[in-house]
Amino acid sequence: LTIRTQDGASPVTVHIYSKSESSKYEIYKKVIVRVLKKTIKVWSKRDNRLKGDCRGLQRHIRLIKSPAVVVDHNTNLEADITNWAVSDPGNIFCHIDKPYLKNQAKEPAMAVCIENINIFARFDAVAAQLFKLDLYQAIVYKAPGQANGKIIEATAAAAWQNGAQPLSNNAQHSFATALQHVVADNNNVKFLAYNNAPPGVPSIKTKSNSKGVIILATNADSAAWIVHTVPGFPAAKTGYSWPVAENARGHLLICLTISESQINAIAASLLLVQPIIHYNDIPKTETAALPYFNKLAEGKIPTLPPFTSRLTIRTQSVATPVTVHIYSKSESSKYEIYKKVIARVLKKTIKVWSKRDKILKGDCRVYKAPGQNTGKIIFATAAGAWDNGASAFTNNAGHSFAKTLEHVVGDHNNIKFLAYNNAPPGVPAIRTKSNSKGIIILSTNADSAAWIVHTVPGFPTAKTAYSWPVAENARGHLLICLTISETQINAIAASLLLVQPMVHYNDIPEAETAGMPYFNKLAEGKIPTLPPFTSRRSIRTENAAGPVAVHIYSKSESSKYEVYKKVIVRVLKKTIKVWSKRDNILKGDCRGSQRHIRLIKSPAVIRDHNTNLEADITNWAVSDPGNIFCHIDKPYFKNQTREPAMAVCIENNDIFARFNEIAAQLENCPQ
């Protein structure tokens, strides 16, 4: 694809070449050289397999010697992570998002090639030494170990100029200016940002290596495309913050000022490289005629794999702590979580409330029924009946969850947290087999922590003021808050690891988690790929008088266990009654004399709020006989045997009784 920068006097031609992982082309030789029909001189890390290529009379690949010099800044391939090339003969400079390694033939890749004699000349000067065998408005090249970059502009590219300020400064240099409406608010400027290492999201696994921002004005035909090499940068709407650790490495930042009509061509190329989109607020009214951009904005993202886990925690209540069991499985386990995990662990029949398919049949807890904007609430210390929520969830105060989340959506120097959600706020259509949503919160000046488990997609957004997604009022939701001690966090993390949650925010200092190896792996995105495939953990809530036991059962995708029968029923050694959506494969299971799975009839009633499985997206179970209530993060579907899953089971008579009331009507056992 070809676009032109928006400059009445001297527009610059930009060619975009991209390949998907299915093409198996090596992008330097099979794409760039083939299209340009010229030799290229390449600056990039190399492996021991791809060499320079001087076969034939022309169209060679020549490798630039390391170290090299950008005017008076030294750079070298050990520390420089940029990949670029210039044509020979030349007027073309290309930025490539993959290094000159053999394995990139099996991965998506993209090259942005700028046709401008002045920009070409500056990079060609860097390429002066070879092994034997461009843009408008600005390009910044930051050499390893330098805080400032060297800059050229298409309109004045006769020489590399010194960057006016260190890139860590939030003003007075070109990229701070280019990003001013990305890192701060402007009602008329919207953007889409992509980065294979998104800000605040640790260790996402993707074959894409692309990083950039597409920016447009809603009140003028004005747009920009920024292409760069910096991981975790920039973070949307949080103020300019250059990652100082990246000063040790070489980086390239390219800013192209374009017209909005060029955006669709850019998006068409980006689609093939499957970028990780971590922010998009461009209104659909602006992109109605941009089909490729709309496909890009909807997110086509590759995902991760691995097993099963069982953990138990206790809520933090001096009077009556509640036991919570957490059962989880990864996508590789292939277990159906209701029968193979929950029923197996509980060793009881379970009555299930959950959406079903046509295959599978039959501390404070807030249950919000479909169509209701307030919830029903019970406390472990006073769970004699469902109480009415004090205020609508849309209100930012006056109800328990707004209070619980006050330091998640606002700032507090002593409160830090990690948030995970398979549908992170502001990140469209991430593909992941995890379905877990929650927050781990701790105090840095006391032994105090909380674990929130819930079912709400895109909620809450960190540090951006409480904003309940009103569209979710139409659906049933469950929100559980467990007050715990900090020593319980590692056990929770051990179970979460198996279900591969999408961690979208974490500001907990490493000093607080030095003795928590599982939490640190979770925060860093290190997913287990080896057995065991299931886990059982127990914690206790922080209440000296009456701590509550919480059991956590989890399974990875490799375990192949069905979490309800093979994990929960097996561990509990009881029948469970299940509320969950069902498919047509998994049915209720009444074989044998006990340890059944009984499916709860829909519709049902939460005191005086009606709910039904068509609109309710919660999955929960109670034991029979009982004192155990479990929240499960996967519905009672057959396909969850091949996915990670987790159950959080709370051992408390009163909480059990409230959910058991909802489970009064059961479907008949299959004949």
C-alpha cells in the first residue's frame, strides 16, 4: 500500500509492505528487495543462519557493520533494537518491525518505507560501513545509552540535529509534542494505540512486534501515524512518561502526518501483523468508511495457552471470616469445570445456575439480577437474608462496591493493586480462553489486603473514576469481596497462574511481594507449561473471631478435566447444584448414589429480584448437603474441558443458605 504525508508544499510518499505469518516469506529478501528491485543495506540484529546475500548482479542484502555512528552518538547491535534498511541505489529508507532472523519467515512482519532523498541520506551515512560477502514530519533515532535522540525532518533533513531535550522530559522535544493528545485529554483528538508490550500489561505472548499510534482530529481532516520501537510506551491518558530503562537501548521513533483517508490503507497492512491494540477511543462515526480500520479496531489477537489448580483462602473478618475455595483450569486441561472440577472436588451433588448450551445439561457478596440497577447483598457476618443494595451500581458512592473500589478508581499512596479481566477496560476483543475477572488489593503500610472476584467485563478502569458499565444492567452479575491478610495473596496467585488471566494493571511494588514467588510470576505474565495441571489451595479471611475458609480450585488447559465434575465434585465429595448456562452436551449427572450434578431451573428469584439464564452471566454452585458456595469462572459447557478454569468456594453456612434458596427448583435428572 502507498500513502502520502499531508504537506501542501512537499508531500512524502510512504510505502507499507506487510505479510502475515501464513505467507512464510522472509520479509527482507522476499518482500522488500523483491518490491524495491534494488539492493538494500540492513541495520538489524542477526542470527547465525541469515547472512548477507550478494548472489546475482543486483538486489543484494548487505549488512551494516556494528558499531556505527549517528553523527556523534555511537550505537551497536548488542544494545540497539531498531531494524532498518536503505536502498542502494537510493532514496528509500525502511523501518522493519522484525529483526533479520531466520524465524521471522514464520511470523507476521511489516516494513514502512519512506521515499525521501534527505531522510535516505542521513541513514545512508550511518550505513557507510558494510560487511564483505522515510516520512513527514520527524524521525528520532536514539542511540544506546543516550538520553537525547538525533532528529531529522523531511523538510530539513540535510543533517541529523541534536534532540532539544532528553526523551524523558515531558515537553520541548518533537515526540512529547506529537504525543501530547495521546498522554492527555483533548476532546477533538482521538487515537488507536498498539504495542506488542502494552503499557502495564506484563508478558503478553504474541508473534507481532509492531508498535505505534494512529491519531486523528474529529474536527478536521488531520491525522498522524507514529511508528516506534519502544515497549510499554506511551500509556494512554496518564501523562507523558518515557521509560527511562529504555535509554540503555537504541530506539527509532517515526511520526507521519497524514490525511484521514490514508488510515484505512495503514490498517489494511496492520491487520496482517495482528498487533495488540491496547487503547482505542476513535468514534465509529469517524471510521464508517474505513472497513479495514474497523476490523483492526475490533481486535484480531493471537492468544496464549497452558492446567488445574485448587486453592483455599479466608476472608478478612475478625468476627466471622469466610472460607473461599478457588478451583481453576487452563484451556489445555480439557476438563469440563462443573462436573470434572467442582463436583469432583466437593464430592457432592451441585445445583448449578449458569447459562447453558444444548450440550451440557443439567465476604460481601452482591448479586445483581438482569435488568436491575441495584443488587442484593449479603455479608458473611450478617447473611441471614438478602438485603437491598443501598444505591444503584451506576452511582459512584453509597454502596459497598463503590466503597471497595475507591482506591482502585482513585489515587491513594498506600493502596496498590493488580487487576485482571479477560475483557480489559478499553481493549477491544482480546482473544483469550481465560474468563477470570478480579482485583488483588493491598496496603503498603499495614498487613491488610482484599481479593475481589466478579463477572463484569471492562470494569473497573484503573485510576479513572468509578464508572459502572450501564449496558451490563441488562445482565445478571456477581461481585464477591474477600478481606484477607497479605500472606494469603501468594496462594491466590498460585491458582490464578493456571487460568492465565489477562493482567491489565499492576502497581504493587516488588518490595511488597519479595516473598511471593507465585504472585511475581503472575505479575510478570509467566504462565506454567508443565504439570501439575490442577491445584487446590485454601486461605482464611482476616477475622480473628470467625475467619472464613476459602478454597481455590484451578485447572490449566492441559488437564483436560471438566471442572464441575472432575474437580469440584471430586474434591467436595458431595452433590452440587449448579446455576450456569448449559450446552446440549453436558447434562445433569445423577449416576451413582451421590456426588451428582443437579441443574437449577431457570427462571429463579433472588429474594424479590427475578433472574434467568438467558440474561444472567454468573456461574455458581452450592453443595448438597451443604455449607459451601462456589463461584466458577466458566459456564457448564463441554468445551471448557479444553480451557483453563477456576472455582472460588466459600465455606459459610449463612452464605450457603442464601444461594441455596435460589437453588430450590431443580431440573429432573436425565433419563
